[in-house]
Amino acid sequence: MSLKNHTSKENTSNPKPEINTNKEAHKPAFNDPNALLSILLSNSKELVILLDSNYIIQYINENSRKQFFKLFHTDLQIGQNLLHVASEKNQPFIKEIYEDVLKGNQRETESSHLVDGNITFLRNIFRPAKDEKGNILGIIINTYDITEDKKNQIALEEAERRWQYASEGSHQGLWDWDIQTGYTYYSPSYKRLYGFEDNELINHIDEWVSRIHPDDRHITDNALEKHLLSNQPIYDSTYRIKAKDGTYRWILSRGIIVSWDENGKPLRMIGTHTDITSYKVTEANYRLLFYSSPLPMWTLDPETQRFLDVNDMAVAHYGYSREEFLQMTIKDIQPLDESFDHRFLTDINREAVHFSVTGLRHQKKDGDIIYVDLTGHTIIEQVGRKINLITCQDVTDKILAEQRLLNSEVKYRTLFVNNPLPSWIYNPETQQLLEVNKAAVAHYGYTKEEFKQMTIQELHPIDEREEANINIQEARSKDTNSSSWRHQKKNGEIIFVDIRSSAIEYQNQKARLVVVHDKTTQVKAELELLKSNERFLFASKATSDAIWDYDLEHNTLDWGEGLFTLFGYKSEEITYDKWLALIHPEDVQRVTDSFLQAIQHSSQSIWRGQYRFKAADNSYRYVFDRGFILRDSSNKPYRMIGAMQDITDLKLKEKELTESNERYNAILKATSDLIWDWDLESGYIYRDAEGLQNVYGVSNDAAIRTIDPWLRRIHPEDSLHVQNTINNILHNTGLDTFEVEYRFLRDDHQYNFVYDRGIILRNAEGKPVRLIGAAQNITERKRLEMQLLKKELDKQKFISQTTIETQEQERSEIGKELHDNVNQVLTTTKLYLDLSLSNSELKDELIAKSSQNIIYVINEIRQLSRSLMNPSLGDLGLIESINELLDNINLTGKLKIKLKAAHRLESTLSENQKLMIYRIVQEAINNALKHAKAKNVTITIQDTPQIVELFIADDGIGFNFDTVKKGSGLKHIQNRVYLANGTLTVNSVPGKGSLIMINFPKHTNPI
């Protein structure tokens, strides 16, 4: 079977096809399969070439001929050998492909071609051409233009390489976990993070789990389980992973769930591992140096001087617990018998990076006084706060040794020579060394003779000698002086020293004694600690803007270093979902909608948004975010590049202004006051509409917008007073505020009472420019005041009427007593006396009866007089006066009365209060005798610092207080309690006695 039987019947000249307009002529062509195949291939955009077994072109469609001519400037024709068309360099490779395809294999190649400065990518597929029996007759070549796909692939690979470089440069590894199967992809950077080659780790979750430190397993299990069961998008955990070399690395592991099944169960999770071992080591070194230091150390807030942290040696040395230290300031360990030594604070205020103060006195918790040298360093924490790291050395023994050294010459020589601290004596005029001790010779390496050939300046490094000379000159006038310097030994070694110099007499001349304390080891330890902190701080800082690059096809989001500078996050922490999770809940829907709308709208290339974004410190920042959308040739978005800017300060200022306006509007709504603002230059007065109606009863502000029509509405009796008040504040520069009351005519021609107050604003020359104030409708208050006044007048009238009625009732009672009792007894007595004159036999008996009657009358009148006259409280006092009253009643046997009262009442109550209590007791006992039919009465008087309490209880027949008719006695009690600003409570039940309870303020003088 020939291959030609399966090709179209084109001739080698390849003439252009003619169009047949005869409709009937087309029918046979569509019934011919060969004709249909020829039409399809000729009109296909795909490049199709058919070769026989000798590589001769048997068929080529028009699109292939045009593309070949465009790329190689060669016009292919049927009958040509396609192998010979290729360059000699490529012919062996192409021939090898042809031969392989004729053996029944399919081959595929890709090629790139540069034409007119534009690159074209092609994919060539070579397949065997077979007949219906499967015999290979030739080669079919299909060629596809893959330029756009290739460009996208190159861009994708470039983005992936950029992401990979960023990931590897930041010591991060990527993992991708299929939760259902356990299959886990580990990126090459992940494997290198732990020292493995690409083929050394099994792609399974167990590979990860097996390398977690045993002590950290529960941490990771709990964190992962909690994350999978929660709705939190981000997984975050810190633990140790075993590397290939057997060491453990501290890892910050972060991940995000990216897919769920229909029941919400997590299916896939992607995340990163970040090596934070160096951070952990730095932190551990700091804690080791700080907490294990053999010297007391603490950190201090330079502004408040409050302790922030202390090490164990400080707790042990001073005797305070760590909790007590953290409640104290540096001043609290200063002795109470002296003022605070401000040298230390002076050094801090100079903001020196390194500073020291020597010879401070501190007091321990047990009261012991010690001398200390303090060395400090200023550290700036990551959050920008300054702290002082202070090292303390107890130099009490050294100070005391120096003080004892100066007490006597004999002691001095002994101590000087044998002092374990380097010491010398020098001439303050010439600065020549006069004497050195053994410790100085041993420490500095100079012989005693070499020392005596030197000046004190020569012990300093050359670059400090001029400054040292100034200090030496200043010290000449002081008895003692302390300073810190660098010294240079004979071998060139630089040491750090504290120097104390004191004025002494040496060999009959003025000299100065110097004692040296070498603190080099301490300073180096402190500098190393500071350096360790600085390495940590510098490593965690970043200064670039928050630039971001979002790959929409792979849902990957890369950030610039500004993310950390502005918000405290590392780039790998913030994925797209994490970014959404950190947006304020009230903003997230709006931002998501606008973001998706911008991506989905094919004509939109810019997205902008403002929202609140949660920083690492959990505070929300206002940000302005904008991004540029990149789209492919079909307008499909594949990438966004943008920048996020922190606009918190601007927003806060806007918010303050908005809140200020809202507060002003809220005040207007919350208050019934009328807020007004009078512009004196324009003459117009602004008033809020609601307050205008509430206060003035005016609906149209235009009617009173200027001062004159407003004044005409003021009541004629108040107008002059109001005008004088306004003129007074306008022309008196000593006044800033005013207040005035007036009546204002409402729209309904009724008057409102108004209380108005305001403040005047003046310009730089003192000229008034504005009056601002608030008016309040006090009509209701005035009405209530008048009601209250009327009520008070009515109450006074009632009290006066009650007093008059009581007096009249008392007079009636007295008259009745005199008429019915005393007068009758006297009448009977007169009859007895008249009868005795005429009857001598009964004379003596009648005179005796008359005498008894007269004595009875005298007692009755005395009893009546005593009840009416003020008792002699000033002579006997309250308690004795009441006891005298009770004794007289107890003698009658009609009533048994008990009194419970403290004698201190005599000194704490006023005379009026004592009289009031006496009268109330007197009235209550009279009521008990006349009405209660009681047998026993108990009277209790007690007091507190503020009030006096009086209780009167009886076992009489009782009564209903609400329905019983109030007699003069009970009215007297009510009036007296009212006038004393007290309260009266009566508890009584018929048949069960009664209880009167009275209390009144101790310091209110009753009438």
C-alpha cells in the first residue's frame, strides 16, 4: 500500500484552490473523505507536515508553509526532502528523530526562534504515519506555537526561583502535608536546613514527627491538634528538631490549612520552618550572663528609676525578694539619713552608652549600710524603649580600708604597703609619683624606681592624657575624689580602673593618696553582655517598606522587610489568608469585596484600600494599601505587586477631630442646653436648632440672629440687667466669663426663665472677637422652687398652728386641773375652816383636814409647775434630771421605768439637744401613764460619732399609729424631732405595747 493513497491529490505546483459557486458541485466533495480531510488540514491553525519514509514532503498545510517561511525564509513544497532543509549542524539530530519515529516511537521537541527581535517558542511532535493495518508509511509532524505558555512558564519559574532564594536566604524550609494520606513534601531548602541531601528524607509526616525533641513532643501535639480543631487560620509553634548531625535546632514552625472536605475537615496544610537557634542561643547567653553573674545586677527604667529585673546575686546581697525589688526605685535603697545622690541620675540623663558612679551608699533590707560602685550601659530594646543595665560591686571593705588608712600615719604606712589594692602617692603640683606599694608594682609591671621616674599622667593611654590632666587639676581642691579611667600597664595592656584619691600630708608636704580598683574583668563581661544584646537587636531590625508580591495562580504572598519594620512580622509569617485574618473584623468584608472585585474586573489595573491591620504587638494600625494588577494576554490576572503604608498617625488625628465633633454633637443631643456662638465682627449669632426650641421656644433662628431683636425679646424687667452684663464683659478686660438669668419671650408669647453663661475670646491685642456660651431653660426649676417655697411656708404655718393649738390645749389642761382638782380642794378647805368657827367640838379635826388639803394643793401646784418649767439641766445634767423625773414616778408605784444611757452624752450633746431629749422622755412617760396603761417602760439613749438614737418601749395596750388621734404629747414629740432634722418611727400593735425610735444628727443644734 502506498502512502500516496492516503494524501490529497495536490500537484507539485500547489495551485491555489478555485471557489466553486455551484451549490450542487459541493455535494460530492463533502461526500469524499479525502476532500474533507484536505479542507480541514488546509484551514487548521495547527502546523501539519506529512513525510514518507525517505523524509520527502507528501503534504504540508498552508499555515505550516507560512510559519516555516517566516522563521527560516524558506518556501517548503511537496516533493522536497525535509531533512535537507535543516542546517548541517542540526541534520544528525533530526535524522536520529526520524529514524526513531519510523521504528514506531513518538518523539517531541521544543525550539525557540528569534525573528525581528521577538522570540517564538514551538513544540514539535513526531508520530508514525500508519495505514489501517498498522504498517508505518511515514512521519506526521505537528507543530504548535507555545510562545505565550512558555513566557508564562518562564515568569513562573523566575518567581519560584525568587521565592526559593528568599526562602533559603532567610533560613526557611517549606513543607506541604496531605493530612489524609500523611504524604508530605519537603522543599530542598527544608532538607538543607537540617543538613540533608534532596534524596535523604522520606516524604511523609512521620519523618517530621520522629525528629521532634522528646521534651517538645507534647507541645507540638497540643498545638497541632488545637489548630486542626479550631477555626484559626494560622498554626504557630516553637520547638526543637533533630538535624542530620545529631544536634537539635530551635525551629519556629508556621502553617496554614489550605483545603477542607465537604464536612469542614482539614485536608491539606502548607507551612514553613524557620531556624531560630541563634536567637535562642543569644537569649540564653544573655540570661546566663545576667542571672549567673557573681555581682549584683539589675535593669532600670531611666525615666522612673524603677527596677525592671534583678539577678539572684542582687536578691541575695540586698536581702529583698525579687517581687520587692520590682516594687521599688533606685532611691528606695538609698539610706534614709541622707539626701539622694544625684550623680547616678546625672550620668543617665546624659544618655551615655557607658557610665559609672563610685562610692555610693546603699542600705540593705536589714539596715546595713554598704558602699557600692555602679557601672551602667544604656540599651535600646526592640520596642524602642531605653533601659539601663546596671552592675553593682560592693566596695564597703575597700572604702572602710581607705578610711582607716587615713586615720593615722602609722596605720597608713602599714596599710599602704600591704594594701592588696594598687596604691601610690603623688605630688599634686608636679604630678610626680612619690611612693607606690607592692600591689602597684606587681599589677602594673613597673619597678618602684620606674614608678618614681613617672608622672601620674603617663599611666593613662596617650589619647586620654589631656582629659586625665584636667581631672587631676580639678581634684587638687577636693579632699577626696573618685573617677573611672583606662590605664596602660608596662606590657601595653589596657585595663579599666576606678580611682579614689584623697588629700594627705606626706613627708611634711601636701600630697594625694590614690587607691586603684581594677574592674577590667567586670567591664569586659558587661561589654560582652551588651554586645550580645546588640547582636540580637540588630539581627531583628529591618528598615525597608512593606512591599508585597502576590502570585494569584499559586496563592503565594512575598513581603519586603518593611513588614517587620512597620508591623513586627517576618515575611514568611503573613500568607494571603493570614493577611486577611489580621484585618480588623469590621473591615475584612469590605476589603475582601474590593480586592476580589478589582481582580475580577478585567479593565481594572489598580486596587486601593484603607483598613485596620493588627501588628505583632496586637495593636491595630491604620494602613493605606494599593496594588498593581498584572494580566496576561487574555486579561486574566496572574500577579499583583503593591505596598502597604502605615497611616495610623494621620487616621488618629482624623479620628480625634471626628470624635471631637461627635462629642460636640452628642453633647448637643444629650443636653437640653442651647449652645450659641456670637461672632462680634459679623454680628451674627449661631444657635443649634434643637436647643433654640427647647430653651427659647423659638422655631426660626433668623428672627433673633443679631443682638438687637434678641434683646427685644427679653422681659422689660430683666433687659437692663442683661445689657449691663454684656457691656461689662465686652469692655472689662479682666473678665473672661459671665452668667445671667432672665425671662425670654417665646413664640407663643409666654416667658421662659433662662440661665445663660458664656466665655469671651479675645485676639492678640485684647479685642473681643467672639462670645461662646450655653443657655438653659430653668422655667421648671423656678416653678419647683416656688412650689418648694410655698411648701416650706405652709409647713411653718402648720408648725406655728400646731404650737398654738398645743399651747391652747396645755392651757386648757392646766385650767381644768386647777378648776377640777385644786379649786375643788381649796373650796372644801374653805368650808372646813368656816365650819370650824361655828363648831368648837369639830374645830380641831376640821383644821387638821384643812391643813392636809392645803399640803395636797401645794404638792399638786408644785407638780404642775415642774412640768411647765425648764428642768435644771445645767445643774444636774441630762442623765440625773431624767433619773429625778423617773424616781418621782417610780415612787407612785403606777409605773416601773428603767433608763439606759452613757454618761459621755453629757459632754457630746448641746444644751438644746439635752432639753429636747428630756422633753421627749417627759411627754412619752405622760402618754404611758395616761393612755398606754403600761406597767413597764424602758428608755435607751445611745450615740455614734454622727447621730444620737433614743428608744422608748412600753408594755401597754398599744395603738394603731396611722388611725389613732394624735394628742398634744405626740405632736410635741413630732415637732421637736422635725426641728432637730431627725426622724421619728413608731412601732405599735394593739395589745402588744409600743416602741418609739428617734434619731437626729449629733452636730445639728435643735431649737
